[in-house]
Amino acid sequence: MRPEITQAPITSSTAGETVGLSIVVPVYRGAATVGTLVAALSALKPAGGIEIVLVNDGSPDNSGEVCRRLAAEATVPLTYVEHARNFGEHNAVMSGLRVARGSYVITMDDDLQNPPEEVLKLYDHARLGGFDVVYTRYAVKEHEGWRNLGSRFANGVADLLIDKPKGLYLSSFRCMSALVVREITRYSGPYPYIDGLIMQVTQRIDSIEVLHLKRVEGRSNYTLRRLVRLWLNLATNFSLLPVRLAVFAGLAMGVLGVFAALFVIVEALTGETPSGWASTMTVTLLISGVQFLILGVLGEYVGRAFLSANGTPQGVVREVVQARPAGPARIEDAA
């Protein structure tokens, strides 16, 4: 990681103190909604107090200006982190986790589809139940149809690729203990997948059902391309299953080749004419396709290993605006 540039030195009054709950919110095209979200979160009174961490992930709108104003006017401790460019949601969350001070940390989107009122329910379930991680699940998801289909596909693949409880829905609205946050932020590679990192740390995991609302403003920032890239992060960073499947595919094609060779030999010995150009081309194309598939899988692994070894940053933090020290009113609220 490149060195971070901070607007003000980190003092014991800001970084040394812990709070009960930190809320980390990656912000991208969220200028119209993040203010409403911060206002609702600021009204909450969780045990141990609350802080908010906003991470502007290179948003092209005026989200940065809005977040700076919120940091200056906030009635609760609010830290603002600014990325030098867009690195992706998971990378932004990792930057936010590194400055969070909470005994528990909740991550949530800036689009208001997760009601802020559900935060206390999630937090209390985690701390009172002694869970390291609590995910949320939805009775009804208010995403577009293709997005819901993509989520189901990604969760099904995750069941195969990572060691997670069967059927657990991996939601970005989750609560993690400080232990989990400390361990997953040790990862410095350029392709973080937070749920994969979580499963490497703990299995003390639970889930609760919460509301999911329709999007208040704009459209989802997740495109099909972003979802595919996220799936590749999961598939190639936290599992060797794709490579093993490629090996099995190669073995299967080898066995098929042996049978095809035996068939040709038998035809030659019996004096019959080989099946001809069509069958030859079919087998050739089949084997070639599998070979290119195997090369593609191996190339993805090699390429990611190269970029990691080459020092590709997980995220470049341009600036950190530290939360203002808690005044008497804030201390009274936290108590």
C-alpha cells in the first residue's frame, strides 16, 4: 500500500478511543442519499456509542463535497476517507475498516435500501449473541430482476468455492466483530473479497432477516461487468476449485481421446472407412475448446499473481478527514 495522506494528525482523542459500533459506508454516486443516511444513523443510540466512516471511492459526482460537509457538521464522530480513484466497493470497504474503531463494525451501502433502523437490530444480535459475524437476509429483495439472479448465482458459486455455512446469504449489510475486522484487514492484495476473507477467519456466523427497500435515487452502480469481476475475485482468490476442474476436464478429454484412438484403430483393422472430416473436426474443436478453457483459467491465476507481486495497490487513500474529538454532548450521548 502507498502511504496515506492525512488532513490532520491522528491523536489519541480520535484514534485511541474505541466506540461500541462503527458504520462503514462506501460512497459512489451517493451525493443525493448519503446525507439522509448519515442523519438517520446519527439519531441512533447503540450501546457504547457510534461512529460513521464514509469512504468516497472516486465518485464522479459531488459526493466528496457532501461528505466533507457532513464531517464538519456531524453530531456524532464521522471520519471521511477519500480514494484517489475508483477501486471498487470491496476495496473501499477495506479502507474504511482500517480506520474504524468500533468493537463491532457494520458495513452498508449508501442507497438507503437498507433501513438505518435495522442497524441496532443487527448490532444487538451480534454482540448479545456472541457472534463474530452476522449477515442479513431479505424476505423480498427490491433489486432489478437481473441483479437478483446474479446474486443467487454468486451465492450458489460461493457455496462451492469457499467454506461458508450452506445456504448462508452473503449480503453487503453485515456486522463484524473487531477480531474479524483486525484479521481481514491484514490482507493487502489488490483483489479483496470480504466474504471470502471472513470465511478464512471464523465460522461463528449467523444471519437475521431485515427489510429491503426500493432504491430512493438513481440506478444500481453494479453493472454486469462489475458483477463478473466480483465473481472472478471470489473464484480465483479464495479457491483452487477452478484449477482442479480444469485438471479434471483435461483428464476427461484425455480419456475421450484414448477411446477415439481405439475406435479409429478398430475401424482400420476391420477395413471400414474412418468416419471422415466431420467427426475429426468435431473432436478437434472439442479438445481445442477445453484446452483454451484450461489456459484461460491458468492465465487468470497467473495474471493476478503477477499484479499482486508487482505491487498493484488495493486502494490509494488521498486524504483522511479525522472525526472531531467528542465534546460533552457526544460523550453524554455515548453514555
